[in-house]
Amino acid sequence: MEVLRAAVDAIRKEKPRKIVVLTGAGVSADSGIPTFRGAGGLWRNYRAEDLATPEAFARSPLLVWEWYEWRRSIVREAEPNAAHRAIASLAKALVVTQNVDGLHQRAGSQNVIELHGNLFRTRCVRDDSRRDAIHAFGDLPPHCECGALLRPDVVWFGETLPEGAFARASHAVSEADLLLVIGTSGVVFPAAGLVSLHDGLSIEINPQVSAISSACTFAIAAKAAEAAPAIIEAIHAGTDR
């Protein structure tokens, strides 16, 4: 692929040291995780935008939790793919992900900013306390020991990002020598705005043209698991792991 070769050549020439990897749902697609913005994105005829809101949870916490338990069951059975593993091999890179599946950490990435939270944590609606929740719940909707409802510790539509997460990501992107943008549609803000903060070498990997393709130095039309390993191997060839 001509664009892939050109991107590899640019990496070999510039030998980037400060690397940020911005990922979206597409990086997990090859692990069998639905993207919710394409084919197969509906659940019981509901869109993600219909369920991932505080209003939906207030109306029917059971319905929202049934959806999340379905999603959690899919992710629990999934495995990190070649893209996750390649990204994890960049030990010094910062991974900024919009995903809530935790697959970057399971692949071995240590430095991860989860902009939108994690499916396998819960938050008490009364005192905002958080806890891990790896296993399936016996009863839905789940409740805290205090008696209040638990909600998924994820950022719903209309909510703000975790405190400090975007500021840290913004600073890292603006300082990076290389920004890899993998599997994101570029339409969810504020995450999509991170690309505009970077003025160095940037490489997008996405099967389709996205809203941020034109802002990247190279836009590689390929699946994450297909192109990411070659790009990251080029990084390793010019830097210490």
C-alpha cells in the first residue's frame, strides 16, 4: 500500500521519540467488539445514543444495565488483537483511548488515559465511589452496599470527561513527535479536537475516510490490526523499546 509505505518512510526519517496513540472503537473491531456506529450497531432496536445517557438511566436503569451487561459479556470473551498488542509494545507511548473495553490494558499497555471510562468499573449514584466490577451481576440493576443504584463508570452523552483526563491528553498530544490516530471516527468531541493540537507527524489508520483524515499527515485506509503492526515496527526500528 503506497500510503503505508510513505508513512513508514517518514517514521524512519524522523525517528519519533514522544509518541501518543489516540484510539477509538475501530481498534477493537477486530476483537469482535461492535463499533455502534456502523452495521450491527443496534441492540433491541436501540441506538447507543438512546441508552448511554443520564436520562435513559433515570427512566429505566434495568434496560440500560441489560444493555451494558450484554456489552460486558462480549468484551469479557474478547481478546486483544494485533493492533492492541503492537501498541502495547510501545512501552513509552501514551495511549489516549475513547474505548471503555479495557483491551489496551489487557494487551499490556501501562500508560493509558481512558477518556470515556471503563465498562468494568461501577460508580455509586449517591456518593460517587468507584469500584471494579469484572464479573457479571447476579441481579440487575446492581446496588451499592449503601442501597443506592450503581451505574457503569463510563461517560454518557452530555456528561463531562474525568477530571484532568483531557488536560493531560491535550498536553501530551501538543508535545508529541508522532500522533497515531487509530480507529476513531473523529466525530465525538472533545476527543476529536485533540488532533488539531498536534502540528507534527500524524498517521491515521481507519478503513474509511473519517472527519479527521484530512488533518493527518498520512491517512491509511486499512483495519487497525492490518496496518498498526507495520507502523509500530517502523517506530521500533528507529528507537529503543
